[in-house]
Amino acid sequence: MALPFAAATSQAAVQRPRNVLLITLDDMNWDSLGVTGCAIPGISPHLDRLASESVLFNNAYIMTSICGPSRNAMMTGRFPHCSGSMGHGHQPPPGWTPPAHVTPSLSTCLHDRGFFTGAICKSGRLLDATFDMRFGEGPMGCFFEDRDPASFYKRSKAVLAKAREKNQPFFLYANPVDPHRPFPRTALEKRLCARYEKEFAHRKPKPNIGPPEPDTHYAPEVIDLPRFLPDIPEARAHVAPYFDAVHRGDQCVGAILRALEESGQKDDTLIIFLSDHGMGVPGAKWSSYNYSLRTPLMVRWPGVTKAGSTVDDSVVSSVDILPTVLDVLGLPPVEGIEGRSLVPFLRGKTPPDWRKSVYAAFNYMNDSKLDQYYPVRVETDGTYMYIWNAYLAVEGAPRVYHYANHPLLEVMRRHTDPKLRRRAETFAHRPPDELYNIRRDPGCWKNLAGKAPMATLQHALLRHMKQTGDPLLGLFEKHLG
């Protein structure tokens, strides 16, 4: 089948890299790195170094706060209802209507253009994935290799060596599973590893169960508590081992980059880094708040991007990755996608017609069933974030948000501070509309619904829904009256 590529446009000769390296960390908040403001000394030396060589987008947002659909948005340049990846379990969900343009994923685009394609972890839920070499991961990232720097070094070298042997450029999609739960040294980690030891006892060869011991052991009192959480001992104790996982994930990224440097191809490789969404705690992952959706996006284009530069005012999206890669490589664009190329920003320019806001969405928690259907729609301009909790208007969908019984929320419900009790109640029982000034209130504590910026963002959301055939368009029009 012919790919829907538009005709290539003639461009002046530019320095184009031969290869592409796309790295993600799993379930990491945008501000968990030193370069993005984390105050823990030495938390992320390798990613801080990469940022110093790259352009960092300070208003970058992923498409949805659940792994599979978020990664499909990166790899397809499509909104979830356009790619068909709207949850976990079987995708596309029953009744999904394909868009007018059905488009290929990044791995397929590059494979069909002669690239050797490799994936290390987190590729199992990708739609239309084409990889010549693929390393999977254990459930919940509980195999040793899923979070082990030495394994990421070895596997990265294997992909690069095979591409060189075949005399092909490479596309490597490398994904340390940290800091996804279970966090190190927790009861959940012990329980899951014990479970998988039994489940995989008879597999040949038997997998190596249990992540490597991290080098750090951060005390609760020294961590940089994410701003969407209350500063109470229980929250600090819950989150402290997350930062050990962040540091171990950074070491895995350093191992991937070391393999690239030793291959002699770093300056002939486009490097992109981001997190797929926020940490696995209420108010980040599985939600649609600032800590759910904001991501530390870095792009290093040798000879073009200004080292250590930032893009601070323009809002960009994870759907912009696919068109950016094709544009950098000088390949024809894919027609009909929602993403746009970031190449002008990489060259230090802001396009005059760049979008004023970005769309995001949540659909199914896991399986595509009505009792797991929590549709939410979001529009943000980087200053304000508007959230429409659409599931409240869907007949038969749940009315209580799915993580209402999380242990941290139980602690907050019993707290003497009424602000924390209200916070726990809001997380469980959302209002139809939410609006936050995410510059002044990045943790989304004060709902400004009804204030002037809401109407502007509602109209922008309506426009995105109309342009892309969002299945909730009719409900949103009814909501707006």
C-alpha cells in the first residue's frame, strides 16, 4: 500500500543527520530533572548534560496520561481518537471510526525508507509498529533488564551494530521503564516480584526477576515534593523512592548515550527525549492536570540547534515528534496528521502562524469498556489549562474517578486540614469544568472555572474537536449550550 506522503518541497542544503534516537522515561514528572527545577543535588546528570546540548521546550505537553495512547500519539502524530489508541487492552476500541486519512507510524515510515529500526522496551502497545530488532519488558517493568543501565548499554550497542552491519541508518526507540511503579524498595515492588517469580518459574529461559538496586536512597525530608501533592509526611514517604527511580532512569539514559557516543555517530544523530506523562500518583498519571500532561521535551540536532537554548512561550505537543523527525531528515511529510514540525524552533525561529494552544485527552483507563471509560478533554495555552470532565455527561460511565480509593487520598480525607479534605473530594468527584493558572498554580489547587480565560480555551477546544472528528463533539456542544 502506498504511504500517504505529500510531495517533498525543495529546500536549501542543510546539515541533516543520518540517524534518529528517540528516548523516553516512563511516568516521570516534567520537573523531576535538575534542568527543569528539581532541587535534589545530582538527580539527573546525564539528562542535564543532554539538555545543555539541546533545545529544551518548556511548554511541551503529551497527548494523554496513560502509557499506550501517549506513546502512540508520539509515534503517529495523531490525536487518540484519530490513531485509534484510546486506552489499553484491545485497541482500537469497539465502534471506532477511522479518520479520513489513515496514516503510518514513525517506525513504519522510517523502516519503509530504508532505516534499520530498533526498540528497547515499551513497544508492545504501539499500533502499526515496524521494528527489525525489538527487546520487550516484563510486566510492570519487573525484569532486571527493564531498569538496568548496563542492559540498556548492551542492547543499544546491539541495535547500532546491526544497523552498521547492514549499512543502514538507524531509528532507535529506547525506553527505560523507570520511574514507573513499582518504586524501589517498596512493598509493591516486593509483592509484584514475588508474584512474577511464581508466574515465570517454568519459562525457558527463566527471566531475571527484580530491578537492580538503585545507587541512591533519598530520605523523605530531602526530596523535592511535586507541587500537586500536600506537604505531609505520608506524601513524602510515598514519593521518596520515586526519585531513586528517576536517578536510575537517568543512568539508563546515560548508558544509551554512551553507546551512541562510542559508535562515533552522535554528531550524525537526531536525539529527542521526553517523558510519556507524569508520575503514577493521583493528580498526575491517569488525570488530565498540568503534572499529568507537561513533559520535558529536548531535541538535539547537531550543527543546527543552539546548545542550552529554550523555547519558553510557544506550546508544543508530543504529536509534533513524527513530523519533526521527517522534516529534519528531509523526508516528505505525512498528510492528514494533527502534529506540526518543530524545525523552525530548532533553527531558532518562531513561526508566525504557530498554534496558541494545544489539545489533550483521556479516554479509557485500561480496557475499552464502559465501566473504565473516563473521557476528559483539555486545552491549554501554557498559562491557563481548561479541563472538561466529559465522563460526567456520558450515560452509563462512572461518576467517581477511578483512583478515589488511593491510600494517599484516604490520608487526605482523614486530615485535620479542610483544604486537604476538599482536595481528596475533588480528585474523586470532579466538577464538569476546571480552569487553572498553571504558571502561578502548577499543582492545580485553585479552580478558576468561570473566569474569562475559560471561554477562549473552550472555543479552541471546540475547534480542535470539530477539525478532528472528536466523538464527544456533540456532548461538548451541548455542554456549551
